[in-house]
Amino acid sequence: MRTRALLAAAAILLPLTACSSSSSSDDDSKKSDAKAAGFPYTVTNCGTRTTYDAPPKRAVTMNQHVTEILLELGLEDRIAGTAYLDDKVLPEYKKAYDSRPVIAKEYPSYEKLLSADPDFVYGGYASAFAAGDGRSREALAKSGIKTRLNVEGCAKKPVTMDDVYREVREAGATFGVRDRAEKWVRDAKAELAATAKQSAKGGKKPAVFVYDSGDKTAFTAGGRGIGNDIIERAGGRNIMADLDKSFGDASWETVVDRRPEVIVIYDYGASTVAQKKKRLLDDPALKDVPAIKNKRFAVLPLSDVVLGVRAPAAVRKLAEQLR
């Protein structure tokens, strides 16, 4: 009888032991997977050092170019909400974008942002984390929310395509999809190489002026942003490259003095491209500017010329318009 009792007890304990062993094995497997994927991962972004023990599960993206970085990396299932488009998302991202909640047309309030229950917030411009609106990175950190700012938003020197690669790679590492990020970088480099080969056939670099907006002054692309690198790689020369900002104001007198041969219009916002062209063509102060006399314009969407996954294609698109 005692033997039977012991056998019965063993029979009961064996499944429990097996279950416990299986659970322990699963936990170990998950830990191994996390380590294999590169976690914990520590990164310093715009002066903020952050350690991720695991990929974010509920990200909120503020500004189109960072939203598109995550969509390009196939991370729509990790996006708990988006905000602030400059224009339209690319057709290849539309289905994924439409599947995500839009929590605000522009920037959400702090309370609205928290209502999405994010564990990560990704901002495209420094204004995404405006302290005056309660959305500072420090305030979000106190709520247990990790953050990232696109590196163009804190650049202390001119950004280039290498910074685009860095942005995509660090986003990929943060979300545990380094392989997807590396594939994108390889494809981007190949596209840029093909464009450079075509652009090299051209001669003298045309002088380029970017018209974003403005009436009393011209709001334009300076030398610090990716827009400047895009112009140079496309075979042009940014006449405002000495403006030590990504975007800034220039006097119309300076535009006239520097005699741009091509004007690149940034397409976004309430003013149409046609309206912007008319404003430039109708300004008597600009009548002797070569680009105005020859009505030579190029057009790029604003989302093409900020630091994101569109930048390599923007070089090709601009190069085609400068030839």
C-alpha cells in the first residue's frame, strides 16, 4: 500500500515538475531571445541616455517623418497612436497608417498623449517635446515613458545622409529589428549611388534657393538640415548654406544678390505650389533673378526634405528636376 501511495504521489508531482520546468525553460528562452535581439540596449539621443530592457510595445509618434520610419520598419503593430502630418503619407504606408489611431491633428495635449497609454514617444521636431505644453522629455520620463527625438531636431552641426542611416539604425535597435534597419540602409545607399552616377554626368552645379514660405522675409533651408545635403547630392548648390540652421529666415535682398538659377518650392500647408509660384513671379523685386526670369522651379513635399526614410528618394527626385 505504501508503495502504491508513493507512486501515486510521484504521478501527481511529475506533471507539476514538468510544468514548472517548461515554464522555467520558456522564461529562459525569452531571456535568450531578448539578449539575442540586442537587449538591454542603451543609447544616447540628443543628450538623453536611455536603456531599453525590451522593445517598446505602445509607441506614439509625433511628426510624419518619424511615423514613416516606424512604418518603413514594419512596426505598425507597435504604434498606439500618431499625430501631426505635414502632407500625405506615402502610398505604400497608407494601409498601415490608416490602421493606427490618430490622437491629434497636430500636437496632442499632455493629457491626450497619456490617454494613449504609451511606453515610448518619438518626436520628429524639438517642438514635439515643448516644455511649455507639458510634453518635455523630462515630464514624460517622470511618467515612466521613454522618448526619442529625431537627431535633426538637436543637431549642433550639419546633418547628412549618415545621420539618416544612424536614425533608422537606432530606431531599429530600439524596437529589436536591426536586420530590417540594415536592409533599409543597404537599399538607401544603393539608390544614392545610382543617383550619384547619373548626376555626375551633369556640368556646373546650379545655384538653388529653397522657398518654404514667407512674405516679408523668405523662410528657407539653411546649411544645417538634411535639405542642404539633399541639394548637394542632387547636383545643386544651396545659396543659403551659410545659414547655420535647418530652417531660417533670409532677406529678399540676399536672395536677389545670390541670383539663384532654380527655386525649390516645399509643398505643404495651406498655400498651394501654384500660390507660392505666383507670389514669387509677381514680386517686382525678384524680376531679375535668373530662376524667376526663366520660370525654373522644382517641387518637393516637406516630408521629403526632413530627416527620414524619404531622403534618399528625394535626392533622385530633385536631381531629375535639376537636369
